[in-house]
Amino acid sequence: AHLNPTMEEGAALRPAACRAKGGAPGFKVAVVGAAGGIGQSLSLLMKMNPLVSVLHLYDVVNTPGVTADVSHMDTSAVVRGFIGQQQLEAALTGMDLVIIPAGLPRKPGMTRDDLFNKNAGIVRSICEGVAKSCPNAIVNLISNPVNSTVPIAAEVFKRAGTYCPKRLLGVTTLDVARANTFVAEVLGVDPREVNVPVVGGHAGVTILPLLSQVSPPCSFTPDEISYLTNRIQNGGTEVVEAKAGAGSATLSMAFAAAKFADACLRGMRGDAGIVECSYVASEVTELPFFASKVRLGRGGAEEILPLGPLNDFERAGLEKAKKELSESIQKGVSFMNK
Ligand code: NAD
Ligand code: LMR
């Protein structure tokens, strides 16, 4: 039961014995929320990824068109579409990686937390599907507010008895992409040469760029630090305001999610030395979840790396971040215990 039977029609014209074996080796990946602003571009980018052999596109609306469209790209991944709750199980069965950009985006004047009431339930029902149909899949969770939706997902998996902290990753790659871009603008270099660790969480003051740990090593004036920290923490709001009611970041987010998913897939393949920032279950601070550099491997976040030395400004930022994060985590956990 999927939405592009045309694929099977072509294949059915020849007897199996007369057809090439086909089927490139690779991972099975699902995009949940595939017809949305992020979902469409992300589906395009995942169809371009040579590590993907099967790409399942799921949404509650509009998946047939997105599926037909993406399936005509002449890259190796086989694309199948699924629509509505009754097809969630088929969409998720057998998946190695599930990427979730489902849920409402912000409008001007809203915080990410204002999305909680709508998106908490969406994330819960999708994660219940994951627990049932692909309990060993690695999950990349994009839906906001990430600081609360990751704890919600963890609670769902705990209840289902499938929770493995290594396999649940909140996507904060866009914060790193923004930090790299804005730092490169200040330095006058190519952003691809810059790597800024961004730790904490994914909302306002919880987004903590570690400008003292930029690679390659460089130093900033107090004015530059203040400008960069502000711009990185408010990057999402900058896009929400520029879109003026038409949503939040979708294109840069799809790019960031595709980059993060590719890093996960390379880790799953066994590549060494894959390190990305992500919001995960963590013992780096006293909080149960925290974003920091993680080493990605066959089982997901194999190792959570320490924060490294912070300067006074960053230590003060960390205290502010922890206060807000703690409340957002508690809100997610309470939602599941209601
Ligand atoms: P959008 O409204 O364009 O798309 C969301 C899609 O989710 C829609 O197609 C909708 O039909 C689908 N959806 C709703 N309920 C669903 C369900 N139960 N199952 C499957 N799909 C469902 O929104 P968008 O701009 O693509 O943003 C999606 C989410 O990502 C928002 O919550 C947004 O805040 C968040 N976001 C996170 C980051 C990040 O850095 N983590 C960045 C940008 C956006
Ligand atoms: C972002 O950082 O762009 C996303 O979290 C979307 C938003 O609401 O800002």
C-alpha cells in the first residue's frame, strides 16, 4: 500500500528473469512530514544521497504529488509515498533512519514554545509509530520546540520499551550552519572552512555558540562576540520575520537536516571520526538532555563529547541556557505523564 504504483507498472512489463537485479545497497530512510516546507526540499536532498537505497515519504496531506515528483529524479533511491495515519505503519516498517520535520511552524511574534500544544501530540503519535514499526531506527527529530519534543519522544520510547538514547537525536545543525555562516562573514572567509560548536538547545538563549572554540582558531572583539551570539540565537526569528507569516526556515533547514542525516548514515556505515552537534540524552551537564558535539557511529550517538573549556561569557550563557532548558524538558516529560 503505497502511492506510486507506476513504479511497479514499469517493472511488471518484463519477466523478473529478464531484468537486471538493480537495487543499490544502502539505507532505508523515511521523511515524516514530507509534503511540508522542510519536508519537500529534504525529500529532494535525500533522493540525491547515494547512501539511500529506499526513500519513504509520509505526510497526512499532499504526499502523492511530492512522491510522483521526487520519484522521477534519476538517482538510485527507490521512492514510495504514504498518506494518512493508516499508512504510517507501512511507511515506517523496515526503516533504518526516520527524519521528522512534521508539525506547525512559527509566525512572527511566536516563540518555539508556542508551538508546543499542537506539535507535542504530533510528535507523540509519530514516535508511537516508530516504536511499533521500526523500533531500531535512528530518529532525527526536527519538529519544534526541539527542547521539549526530544524528551517527549524519549518518554514514548520508554513506555514502549524500545528506548535507546543513542538512537534519538534532536537536530540542531541549522544553529551550527548559521554560526558558521555569520562567523565566516565577520572573518571574511569561506563558511565551509569554519566550524563553530553550538551547544545547549534549540531556542533563544539555550542556543549557545562556543566562539572560544571556533575552528580554525581565531579571536573576536567583545563587540563581535555580542553581535555573533545575538545573531546566532535569533537566526530563526530573523527568517520568521522576513517570511512575514509564511512560515519559518525551510530551505536552510532542509540543507542542514540533509547534512546531519548524511553524517548519521556515514556513521551507521561505520565511517570513523564523524562528529556533529546534536540535542541528545546527556551527562555533560546535570540536565537529562543537552546539545553538544557527539560522535556518530553504527548505533547512532555513540559518544557524547565534553563541552571543553568555556570562557566567563560562555559560562554565564550556560547558566541561562540551563535554566530555560530545564523548564522545557520538564514540560515535555509532564505532557507524557498527564
Ligand atoms: P510546514 O507546515 O510547511 O510542514 C509541516 C508538515 O507536517 C505539513 O506538510 C503537515 O501536513 C505535516 N504534518 C502535520 N501533522 C503530521 C503528522 N501527524 N504526521 C506527519 N506529518 C504531519 O512546516 P515546516 O516549515 O516544514 O516546519 C516543520 C517543523 O519543523 C516545525 O515545527 C518547525 O518549527 C520545525 N523547524 C525546526 C527546525 C530545527 O532547527 N530543528 C528548523 C526549522 C523548522
Ligand atoms: C529555526 O531555527 O529556524 C527553527 O527552529 C524555526 C523557528 O521557529 O525559528
